[in-house]
Amino acid sequence: MSEELVMPRLSDTMEEGTIGRWLVHEGDAFAEGDVLAEIETDKATMEFQAYDAGTVLRILVGDGETVALGAPIAIVGAEGESADEAVSAGNGAATPPPQEQAAAETEPEPEPKAAPARKPKSSSKAKAAAGNGARATAALRVSPIARRMADEAGIDLAAMAGRGSGPEGRVVKADVERLISSGELTRPAAADAPPEAQRAPAEGEIRDLTPMLKAVATRMAQSKQTVPHFYVESEIDMTRAMQLRAELNGGLADSGDKISVNDLIVRASALALIQHPQAHRSYVDGKHVYHAHASIGIAVALDDGLIVPVVVDADTKPVREISRETRDLAGRARAGKLKQREIEGATFSVSNLGMFDVANFEAIINPPESAIIAVGATVDRPVVVGGEIVVRKIMRVTLSCDHRACSGADGAKLVLTIKQLLQSPSLLLV
Amino acid sequence: MADLTYREALRRALDDELARDPDVFLMGEEIGRFEGSYKVTAGLWQKYGPERVRETPISEEGFVGAGIGAAMMGLRPVVEIMTINFILVAMDQVINHAAKIRYMFGGAVGVPMVIRTPGGAGAQLTAQHSQSLEAWFAGCPGIKVVAPASVADAYGMLKTAIRDDDPVLFCENLVMYNVTGTMPDDPDYTVPLGRAAVVREGSDLTLVAHSYTVQRALRVADTMSRDGIEIEVVDLRSLRPLDAETVAESVRKTSRALIAEEGWSTYGVGAELAARIHRLCFDDLDAPVERVGGAEVPMPYSKPLELAALPLESKIEAAARGLLAESGIA
């Protein structure tokens, strides 16, 4: 019988969710585990997978629309069934199961006293579907690794439904390997109309914020209004760091790895934070929370907005590993493919606008972190060294600190250590 | 490197630890003059005397309890229980005392005791004397449970177990005693508890086992290798602590997992590992995790029925081929 799908809880803090886009249309059949829609939570875009096989009878919440947790978003059921049934069931009317389905049940299930708004997942339904020739051939079964490999290779497995070499046509690893080597079934570029965010705004148009922009707006306003920020500025001579970076990248040229200035800054920050626990603690509910390791958030600009993935325990990782992780995280950040846990748990952040030729700026702390370093461009500047005017590569940084967590001197010491590490950059390699 | 039996490796480990540490002593039924039912303590009573190789009455609860008391007072008893089947009368001492004392005394006192005991089946000893009960103990916090499957591990792990500050149930296997293998010449050779070992590398399937079943697993891997199928065999070595990460690392490589054990599958080692593998490797699996265990019956006496109840090579191979077939591999 038809049933309502409701907005699922996909992150601990989410209270509402936005349908990023539906991947199925009304009338489409789907298998257990198929991705039905992409749902934007307050933090990330997540895939919404089907709990059970079925057919989409009606979509209640369209692309880009936001509803509260638990609100119905679609009605699903058997092919040809009416969507109205679930709606009336939702109003409390008990609906008897259709005759054919009851006959196909092999395991007795307790009769529900009153139809709930969303019927619990019924195992008999999948069996009923398997007994129905038309539905059984349409069911797409995929082993977990085959699904992962297909996703990574951009292969749409829909056409493989019932054609895999595993039991009951399950698509397995070997099938995907064959598809990859044959080049078949590669997913076409999205042909549908571009989502709102990709359209140029019309004059005077008013748009809702995406969940990510909403989260940024709320958190930054709260931080700037409640966290007493103070700022410490410094100039760092990056001449030797740039030389080291060139040398490293020369040696790594064949490996595919490439160290960026930002990787060196992340490494220097992590090492410096461990040396200065007073500048590496959070102020939470009137207490100081200390951190054993420095997990560094890295602000990644998106087309509209930003996200801050985290290099966990960066103080324990060599520059090359920091570089690899950062590249992977930033790439997936831009593709909207970060997992919730990858944007949590930072103890400090780095925001680098050097690529925009910014001389200097001040960043807003992302609580419960107690500091963030804002990094400007590295530029050739005349400076005085040993009484002589020479040209050096100078980078300006500004550390924003939470005065409830640390004092001005703590912040200054942290910046000084970061500066010393970057000016004697071989220390970053040990 | 020297070739010797599993039995002799255990005897040497006991001999070396008795010689190394005067606090170590042995206790059990018929382990002195008679040299133990399976001759693991051969010659030790003559060498170390009745104070350090103590014979006990047939009273498992009594002498396990005595071992606990001695351990709490600072000695390092190695208690032999003739077979794991007889530990059942001492369950209260093992589970409620040995495994609990460090906790109940707030860490002030521990029980550095080893209980050595063989399990296993295959010699027509029938229902009461053919059991592999180690999983029952491995489910209990507070006691380590190990089950070496090679000569070198028998030696190295028994020494580590004796030096451990907490109780260790050291599970031997009746069929293993005559298995020969090489042992390092190093007299200081030890093997840490809680680490599994990849004993054969392969790419198509991870086959996990412990104790004598590892030997069977290796033979299955050899057989299937002739058909071009490469099985990776993981020897768990310890059941608690359980090194699920080594297993997971292998499964991430092969995408398929089969667990074989001589005990019953239901609530067994394979059940625990299947749960861990599903959590650690969900996105790496190409087929459901599969298990092979002893038939869920009391062990029959009749030889044909006993063979039918044991997880022999043929059953492990059939399960492996079934898993591979599900993955589209012939």
C-alpha cells in the first residue's frame, strides 16, 4: 500500500531540510538503496536512499523547497496505485491492504491498530515485489563496493537492473570493473535545467538562503556578537618558505603531490598551537576546554558561500599528508560531497585570501574554536635586513582571538611561533 | 630455526618461564609424575620439583580458585585444565572472580594467571569432550582469550600470557599438539596478545580463522590457488582483545569475507567478526559476510557423523566458492 516518505534526520542538529533535487520523477520505479533525492541539511548535502523498493506516486516537496523534519515529502507505493490512499491514511483512516499483496505475504505481520502517518518498513513488501514479474526485473540490486565504485566512476547503474552477475541479478564489483573498462554507461552531464543558484538573479529577485548560507549567517552573526574578538597582526618573511616549497615540488613533480603555501601555514599553525596551549583552548560555558591535538579547519570558497573542512590532528601529519588531505577535502567541498564528520571538530582555522591579492584582512572566529588566522597575499617588498634594504617575499597575517580563551600575549606568542616556523621552514619537516 | 611440535613449543615456553621467573609455577591434574594428559609438562616436575609443578585433586573450581589467590598475592600461576570441557565446573572462578577482581578492587590488585586448556574435536571423544567453547569466554570483559595456531605462536604467546598482569585463557587444541612447525631460535622470542596475523596473502577472499581451523584454511587456500583463486588467510591469534582492524584491512583489499571456526556459528567468533566487518568495511563489501562453523548439534560419536559435523576443508571450500560465485567469480 502507498505510504508517505518524510524528511529524514540526516544530521544531529538539523531541524529542517531542503530538497536539493529529486533524482526520481513521479511514476519512476526504484529499488531498495537507490538514491531518491539529494537533501541539503544545515551542514552538508546528503543522499536520501530508499528504504525499500517501490514507485514514486507523488512528489509533495519540490526541488529547492524546505520543510521541517518529519514532514511528508513524497508518496510511494506500488505501480499504478493511487497516491490519495496514503494521504487519507495519514488522516487516521485505517486502510486495508490490497488483496494481491496480502496473498503474496509469506510471513504474517501484526495488523496495525491504526495506520500511522508513515508505515514502518515492511519486509513483506519486498517479497511481494519479487513475486511480481514486472517489478522483479526492474529492481536494481548493487553490492556496497559496486555502488561506491560506480559512484566514483560516474557510472549510472540504472540500466543494469537485474543484469548483474550476483544472486538475483545483484550488480557486483566484477560487473562495475567490466563497465569501467568498456566505457559503457558513463553518466551524462546533468541535462536538466540548472538549479536556481546557477542562474543569474533577475532584477530585484528575492531568494531563500541555501541551508549552508543560512548556517554561515547564523553562526557568524552569533560569533561576532558574543565572542570578544581581538586581533594580532604580523608580517612574515616567506622567502625561505617559498624556496623550500619550490624545492619540495621539484622533488615531488612525478608523484602528483604539490605542496601549497597554505599547506605550510596549516602545518606551522598546528605545531605552534601545540606549543601554546593557552592559545589553543575553547571557552565553553565558563570553562576552558583544552585540545591534545590541533585539527585545522580550512576555509574553502564556493561559488556562493564557503565551507570549512577539517584536517584532523594536523600536528601529527607531515606536510605531504596535509597537502593530500587538503586537496581531497577542498575538491569534494566544491563538489558538495563532504561528509558531516569532515566538517566538524576543528580546534583552529586558516582563512587564506592570498590568491585574490588581498594585502590583509580580519576573519571571524568559528566557535567553539578560539582563534582563526587570516592570510593575505605573499608579495615582493623592500625590507630592512641587517641595515640593508633588500627585496623579500612578505606575507601579512592577522590572528583573531577569543579574549575569553586567551590574552593578547597568548595570541602574540602564537603568531610569533608561526612566524618563526615559516621563516625557518625546515622545522616544518621534522 | 628449528622444527618441533606445538606440544614441545608449549613445554619449552613453560620451561623457559619457570627458569626465568621464580614466581611462576604450574598447577593441574596429573601434570607432574604423569607429565600431563597431553604431555605438555613432560620433565618439568623432575626439573623443578613438586613445589613449582603442583599436582591437584580433581577439583577444577578449587584449584582455579587457588590459582587466583596465588596470583592476587603476587605469584604467576599457570593452571592446566585437562580440556576446556572441564572448565565448566570452574565457571564461577573464571568469570566471576578472575575476570572481575581487578575491577572489583578498584585496580588495586590483579590476577596474573594463565589457564591453559585444549579444546577441539575429531578424535571420537563425543559430545561432552569435543567442544570449542572459547567464544563464551571471549564475550566476557576482564579476561584475555588467545588461541595460537602455529608452533612459533604457541611458544611466543604462552610466554607473553605468563608475563601479562591479567588473567589469560590460553586455548590449545587437541589436534594441534602433534602439528610441527618452525620456531625462531631466539630465546627471547615473544608474540604480543591482541594482534591478528595475515598468514597467507591473497586478493580474492579473506578467510579468517583461529586455532586449528587456520591449518584447514591454509589447505583450502592452497587447493583453490590451483584454480587461480587467491585467498588471504588471517589468523586471529587472540579472540579478546580482538584485532578487527587487521581483518578489516584485508577485507578492504578483497571485498569478501568468510569466517571459519570449529565452535558453533550461532553467537560465535564469526558472528562477532561479521558485525565488526559490516561496520568497518560496509562500502568495501561485494557480498554478504559468510560463516562456517561446527554443526549445531552435540558432537556425535559415530565417525561418519563426526566428520559431517566438523568444519572440514570441503565445507570451507564450498562456502568460499559460493561467496566468489555470488561475486561473479567462477
